Amino acid sequence: MNKGKLYLIPTVIAEDSHKETLTSPIKKAIQEIDIFIVENIKSARRNIKKIFNEKNIDRITFLLNGKHDKINLEKDFLANILLNKNIGLLSDAGLPCIADPGAKIVSYAHEFQIDIIPLVGPSSIFLALMSSGFNGQNFTFNGYLPIEKRNRIDKLKYFEKIILSKKQTQIFIETPYRNNQLFESILQTCSNNIKLCIACNLTSSNEYIKTKYLYEWKSKKIKLEKKPTIFLLGCDI
């Protein structure tokens, strides 16, 4: 029996950077696939039209897999795959399954020996790590730090111990409107011999990437509110 394939399709991390950051295989997949698993239909429609403007949106079947909608893997996903239809797992931003939903879908596909086709695209996490000057052989992505102040301080102190003992880069993110609070927590909690890299608005025209010791950051005023930002803590390799 011929089965369809699951395509993991990245999209942009900065508005209107489709031509600069997305590869031709992504455009080809968007052109040929008519079933997409997405987090948000509105943003998916917008991204699809920007990637391949000639695409007939009305022919597309959107399967929602967001915070409040979970795809029925047997009925909606597997049934179409067994009819030899390819399905695209389309990220809202960046790479599918990397700080992004979709891992359960990919795992399910493996159970049924469905071919997985990952496509190359932008990732703010890896772009930030590449440009930080920190250890790229040993690193951890921690997602979001605790909101509660005491727990956040404890986590930052733990990061500092790991950085100094193992030279392991620590990567994390925050909701954009809380970026400034997190920045201040880092300055107040970690020692001056730790380095911080701030990478925000990656791949956009106002991209900002700077790595400094914490004592250097303390004398610098920076506004990070509402800017998509990756924070990295590390030390000299």
C-alpha cells in the first residue's frame, strides 16, 4: 500500500522575510500539498500565500493543532496518509517541533512507518547560538523560565553552576512583554564573570545580536519589550 508522507515545513521568524529565509523545497511543498496541520488558520493562510501566491487557499484542508484544538490522529491524519495524501505540518514561526508543537504527530507517524520529510528553514534558537560565541558542542534549550521570582532566581543560579562547571550554554526565551524583567533578573542574580547574549528580531531588518559580560550589560540601557528575543548565558570556551 502506498502511503503519503509527512512534511515538516518551516516558516519565517520575521515578518516579510519569506524570500530571504525560505528555501525552494518549502515553496514546492506548499505548492503540492493540500492538507496542512497548523496552529492558527489565519496566520497559516497568510504564510502560505506569501510563500506561494498562486496557491488556491479554498482547496486546502486545515487540521487545527493548537492550544485549544487537538488533531484526531487516527481520523484526520492517518486516514489521509493511507489514501496516499501528503500532509504538511506547518509551523507558525520557525521550525516545526522545535519550541513548537508537533512532536506527538511525528511520533505517531513513526509508529506507522510513515516517511518524515524535514525541510530546512530558520530557527531563532540555533541562529542565536551560532552567533553568540558560546559553546555549541554542549548546550541546553530550557524554554520559558519560571514566572515566580524566587523560582526564577533559583533557576538562574542553577544555570550559573552548570555554565561554570561544564561550560554548557543555557538558552531560554520569555514572553516579549516580560523581556525587560527577565533581563533585570539576570543582571541581579548572576555573577559578573558570566556572559549574556541577547539576540532579538532575528532575520529582520532591525536584527540585534550582542554578547557581553554581565558587568558590561549593567552599564547599558536596552529596551526589549515586544521584541522576540532569545537569551543565552555562557562563558569563555
